[in-house]
Amino acid sequence: MRDNSHILTNTTMHTLSPWQANGLLFLAALIWGSAFVPQAWGAVDVAPFLFTGLRFALGTLVVAPLAWWEWRQRSVAQKAAGPGHLLPVAGLGFLIFAGVVMQQIGIGQTSVTNAGVLTALYVPLTPLLAWALLRHRPAWRVWPAALACVVGTWLLAGGGSLSIARGDWWIMGSSLFWALHVLLVGRVSRHSSGPFVLSLVQFAVCAVASLSVAAVAEPWVLDKLVKSAASIAYTGFVSVGLGYTLQVLGQRHANASHAAIILFSETLFAALFGAMLMGDRLNAAGLAGCGLILASIVLVQIRPKPL
């Protein structure tokens, strides 16, 4: 097997340009979009806390060797962070835990159309929270881009009217935690021991919290777990282990408001993979929605500025 350690060293130790950082975020969005279908399949047979806990446990295993290598490298250089520096990282894990579980519960109680549209709320929420909590006034182009994401998602979902179901409230609640995570992960990662250690800690926190609840509140049916093994494996190894780590790497050098818009392209990729794997078809409104989402991504690429 080819040794790629020099690539990891360059990635973690060198500053990325805004275009490189945004490219990593775009790749993370593609991975998350590809995981939408197996996540929906897994939700049919496995309860939300158990499904979340298992996939994040697998993601922890993926990043553990890289985190150990990174920790050893920084310990030798006497740059390893103490336990106090890991507390904010653990907080990110709880934000992921809340967002993922609420979204998983909501998907089981509402339509995919409503879930897709309402998840878009985290795009305008991120610059609003950046302004309110951090006093960072977003660039003017963030606001039309965020609006284009929301409208584009509505068109992608068919452009119909939304009726609020119980699951919709869960989806709307999850968007707040996604916005907070996108807003804070870049800031925390720049002061942590490194992107792989950060990923390991937040994955482990989410896995432990989810499995703890699942152990006392949800059924563990072996046949259903076996049936959903492929979905759990893909969403764990690829979506969590690779996708969230790319997010951390990218957001160390990216503007949070821009990152929210780029990451939201997962909706576009989810629609494309849904068409390929589930037979979904995009009508004229859906194609227009794809165009708006792509236009919003291009808009925030114009002279991107780091936080």
C-alpha cells in the first residue's frame, strides 16, 4: 500500500488557500449527498439513536490511526493540547449528536420533500448567528446566496406548498445545531491539537451519547441490524469518517458563512444520487433549483475572505 503520510503532513501543517479549503468542503458535501440514500434505507429498520451511534463509532475507528499519529507528532513538538482544549471539541460532538439525531427522527416522521426544504434553514442561520454571537458581519453576497439556497431547495423539492408535520419540527430544530456547528468548527479547529484529533473526539462523543440513549430506550434487533449493515457501514466509514474530517480540514481556512453555502450543495448531490439509485426524476423546477444552488456557490467564491 502506498505511503501517504507526507500528504497528510502537508494537509494538516500547511495553510490552505481559500479555493483549496472550499474545494475540501465541496468534496465533503458530495460525500454527504451520496450518503442520503443509504441513510434513508437504514432509517427504515434501525432506530435513530442506534443508527447514529453505530455510524459514528465506525467513523471514530476510521480517524483513530490518523489522530494517534497527529497527537504523537504534536507531542514530540510539545504542541499537544491539554484536556481543557478538548472541552470545546467535545462540545462540537454534542452539537453533531443533537443535529444528527433530530434530523434522523424527523426524516422518519415527514416527507423527504419537507426534510430537504427545512434543512436549508441552516444556511441563512449561519451568517445570522455569526453576526449575533461573534459580531462578524457577513459580506453582502452571503445574503442573496443564502436566499438562493433556500429557494433552490424548495424548487428542487418540487416547488409545492409545505404542510407542517411533527417531523418537520425536528428538522427545523436540527438546523439550529447544524448552523452552530458550521459556525464554530473552524474556530475550534484552529485552536485544537489538529483536525484529526478534533474529528476523533467529536465522533467519539456523538457515538457514546447516541449509544447510551439507544441502550436504554431503543430495541436492538439483530436481523434488522444485519439488513442495514451496508447502510451503516457506508454512512459510518465514508460519510462520517471521511466527510466530517474533510469539513474540519476545510473550515480551518474557510469563512463560516461561505462554508454553510458550499456544504449545502449536499442537497444537490442528494437529488442526483436519488435519481441514479432510487429512480427519482428532476422536473423543470428541480433543474432550476439545482441552477440556483450552483449559482449561490459560485457567488460566495468571488474574492472569498477568511474569518
